[in-house]
Amino acid sequence: MRSKPFIILSCGFLLLLLGGNIMSASAQSTAQYSVNVTPSPFVTPVLKWTITNVTERAVGWGWGGDLFWQAQPGQLVVFEIYEFRDDELHGLFTIGNLTLPTNDSRIAGELMFSIWPWFTGLVSHLDWAAVDQAATDSATGWMEGNIEIHTSATEKTYTYHQGSFGNQNTTLVYDKNTGVLQAAYTEFFLAEDYHLGLQLAQTSLYLTPLALIILAGFGIIGFVVMVVVRWRR
């Protein structure tokens, strides 16, 4: 018959294993998005890009709004993804001196990482056939331009040039496995020059406060189990 210490230790191990399974289950992908960008009560994806070049002037955020951002080459652009809601990734976005809660489609439109009405932005879902179709329809439709789509073993590249009546040039490179923007350059000439280039710097999954509390609880349980086992020897 197994001893009580062995049973207690086994129970403690099972509790720790259960905690690990909870964390693992929290990272399941939602709506064709990669686990690398899927938020949950237990993990917060944090994506960072380095600005390679950028317009020197202050740039407005939103039509007719009073928010502006200004950044320098070498600074980081950060998107902390807190929620998947209404088929959209929501979180806290930082560029230059501006930090605000927003969603990925809004970011795509504001930074011009998009071809209206295609707003894939900083993160793409992984249905690449649908993405290709949406990008092509947008580029050759109302925007009256042309688009080149290149597919490699690891990346999807979209290069768009607006037609003779337009002045937008945008290149977006995505990781095929994660959907995360690897590199981008976009420019637009109207009343003033606008351009922005990014290079992916880091993708991370951070534990949420709830996850830390759960892990701390399991740690305490494990410590108590060890103390009980030693005391019963």
C-alpha cells in the first residue's frame, strides 16, 4: 500500500500539472489567429517594432481629432493585445509620444498599413487565401492601383502602388505562421509627405496578474506538500 507522503506528493504534482494545463489551454488560437497574438485571462501578447524611418512632423490620429503623434527612427512601436472582440484584436498601442487604447484595424487605417477597405494592419489572421482576395479587391477596386503578392516558405509580402490618380505606396511583410507584421514601409503624398517604416523587434507572451496569482497559489501548495512530507518522515 502506498504511503501517505507519496500520496500527498502525488496530489501536489497533479495540482501543478493542472495549473500548467490551464496556462496551455489559455493560449488556444481564436478565429484563425495565431496563439502568438491571442490574448486570454492568463497571457497578454506584446508585440514590438523598431521605427526604421518616419515623417518628422506631428501626425494627426483620427479625423478632426486633437490627438497627434511624433516619433523618431530607432524608437519602438508597441501593441499590447488585451482582448479579442467583434472579430478584432484590441489593446494598448504606443507610437512616439502617443499611447491609447485602440484596435488593429484602427491602427492600420491611421498608419496607412492598409489598402482601403482592407485593414489588416499589424496582425493578420492566417486564412491567407481570404487575405489575398481582400487585398486584391481593395487594390484594384475603388483605390485603382495594382498589387503584387509574393509567397515564400515563411512570409507573405504585399506591395501596393496606387494608380495614376493616387499617391500611396505600401509594402507589408507578414510571417506566415504567426500573422505578425515583420516589416513595413508606407508613404502617401497629399498636402504633406507622410512615410513610416517598421521592422519587427520582439514578440512576447506575458503572464497576466491572474496567471501570476494562480502560479503563486500552486507554489504555496507545493511548498506545503513538501513541508508535510518532510514532517511525516
